[in-house]
Amino acid sequence: MTEKNKAVWGWAAYDWANSAFATTVMAGFFPIFFKQYWSAGADVNTSTAQLAFGNSIASLLVALMAPILGAIADKGTKKKKFLILFAYLGVLMTAGLFLVQQGSWEWAIFVYAMGIIGFSGANVFYDSLLPSVAGKQRIDYVSGLGFAMGYLGGGLLFLINVLMTQMPEAFGLADSAQAVRISFLTVAVWWGGFTILTIIWVPELKASTATDSGGFSYITEGFQQFYSTFKKIRHLKMVFLFLMAYWFYIDGVDTIIRMAVDYGMSLGFESGDLIKALLITQFVGFPAAWIFGKLGQDWSVRKSIYIALGVYIFVTIWGVRMTQRHEFYILAIIIGLVQGGIQALSRSYYSRLIPRNQAGEFYGFYNMLGKFAAIIGPALIGTVGLLVRRILTPPNASEQQLFEIGQTASRWGIGSVLILFIIGGILFYLVDEEKGIKEAEYLELNAES
């Protein structure tokens, strides 16, 4: 294996590693375990709101840190070191979920939120390493490869974790609750172990503007660089438009990832059916993300993103109206076809519009907006659901009435996500790629002169 290919596979290995957290913890077991174990006894819409607001708070903290972290990384050539710092914070917090006792929903939210900070903070630096491991001609393919590896790696461990919960005695475990808690430990080991490949194989090129003055001086320079980058983005019209488009549509994507299982449970579906649907999404997503990467490279990135947005609009409308569990399986397949694709191509498309020698700071803004979007979406679902429930609930409502009202409130909540895809698609239409490339090249040349 050549050093160049080793760097690509080392970079993709981190997606393989950290996707275990995204799959087993964020999308899979945490929402279910939170409702049934840590928040046992709360009504369905209250526990949904607790989970949604927990996601939003964590995302807010990451969003506030992201651009500063990216700027710091560029100024001090510390991308890999910061990736390691945040990745292993996430690893430690994931292992910590094992220790949270039944009924302690506040501690569960706190540890989970810290895990999200580790996961999302590391992604700022992971994304910023993409231009250094892939040339302009291969960047769509390599970005897609990363997501494909993530779906495969995350899916494989998730499959093992699901088997642990369904057959705990075969693994020497007392019950499914213990199996879920042990699964959090397996995610920590998987994430921390495979990250070592990224540490060893991925080089970090020294930026022309970097400084290694030591101590905390690079942090001060990072804050200065953040302010400078903010001023640049204000004048880079195409970067600004794309970031606004991304802000809206990736909100819908992230919200569906984080809240789909909770939504299914609110409709009365069995947790086992929902877990199977997630597994379907993972293994469909593996080849689909790779194919989308090839589409972006050989056909059109813009058209591919539009296809994915159209699918998400269709899925949201269908999701609001679905009543049968087999519909959840069908939607899981459809989402798997486009979820990794829109994430991968958005990441690589953005790389066309920014100066390559300032990737860290610009990807800091990219991740910041993604996390700010993840604040709005879950909070929107939680708020709409609680408001609709309050409006529709009559005095002295029966248990059956409350259940039906809860379902209606959940449908209104998930339906509110639709507007985010529509606004994102409209703004994305306004992005002129050729003009954006010229703006980036001009800024890059000025930075080097």
C-alpha cells in the first residue's frame, strides 16, 4: 500500500471508528434506553422533549466551539492532536453511560451530551483533514468512501449489539438492559481502538500560515484567525449561500437520524422493529454512500444533492402519514440510499468553495452551522409536539385519548422538519459553483502572497 493510499484508508478508518457512536448510541440504543430505563414513567411527549432538548444543548456547545477549534487547528497545525483530544473525550463519556443508574435521566443527558461534544468536536478536525489526503479529482470519491466505511463499521458493531440485547444469555449477560449497558462499553472500545489507525496513517501537512510557537499562544492566534475568517465569509457570497443552504437541509437530515427511533416509539411501534429498521439503513447506506461519491465524481455533485433532498421531502411526508411497521422498514431502506450521500457530497462540495490552505477554519464554520441546525430541528420537534399536545388535550382525557393525542403531536413534530429541506434546496439553487471556485482561488493566492 502506497503512503497516499494508506493516508486515504487511515482517514476513512476514523469514520469506521466513530460511526459506532452515531449508530449504536445516538440513533439506536440511547433513545430507547432513555425512554424505557433512564426516563421510565414519563409520558411519551415529555421524554421526547427531554431527549430533544438534550441534543440541542450539546449541539449548541459544539456549534459555539467549532469555528474557534478549526482556526486554532490551522494556526498551530494541531488538527490531529485536537481530533485525538475530542475523540477520546467521546470514548470516555460513552463508556461512562454504563455507570448511569435507572431513573437518572439528568445524568444520562449530561454524559450523552458530553459524548456528543467529543464526537462532534473531533469531526471538525476530521473533516478539515480531507483536502490533505485527497486531491481535487478524488475528493468526492474519498468523502463518499469515508461515509461508506462508517456505515459498514457502525453497522457491524450495531448488529453485534442488537444480537446481545436479543439473546443476552448467549453472551453470558443477565438481561437485555445489561446488554445495552455493555454495548456502550463495546462502542467505546471500538471507537478508541480504530482511531489509532487514523493517528498512525494520516499525515498532517503544515499550513503556510501555521505557527508552532508553543504554549497557549496558538489559541490566541486561533481566536484572531476566527475573526478574520468570519470577515472573509461575509464577503465570499457563494460560501455564505452554501453554508446557509447546508444549515437548513442538514438540520433535517440530522434531526431524522437522532429522532427517528423516538418517533417510531411515539407511534407505538416495538423497539425491536425500530432497531431492525436502523440496521437496514446502515447496510443499505454502505454501498449507497460509495455510489453517491462516484456519482459526484463522474456525474454531478449538485444534481446528486438535489436527488437526495427530493427523497428526504418524500420521506418526511410519508413518515407523517405512516401507520404500519412495514412502512418504517421501507422508509429505512429509502433513507439508507441517500443519507450518507448527501452528507458526503455536501462535505466535498464545500471543499470546492474554500481556500485549501485554510481548510480547518472554514470547516470549523461548516461544522458550526451543522450543529446549530441540530439545535433547531430537535427543539422544533419537541416544542411543536408539546404545544400540539397541550392544545388538543381535553380535561379528564382517558388513557386512550392521551395515546392518540400523543401520536398526533408526534406527527406534527416530525412534519415540521419538511420546511427545512425546502428552504435548504432553494438556497442551494442560488449557489454558483464556478463563481465560488474563483472566489476561493483568489483568496488562496492572496493568503500566499
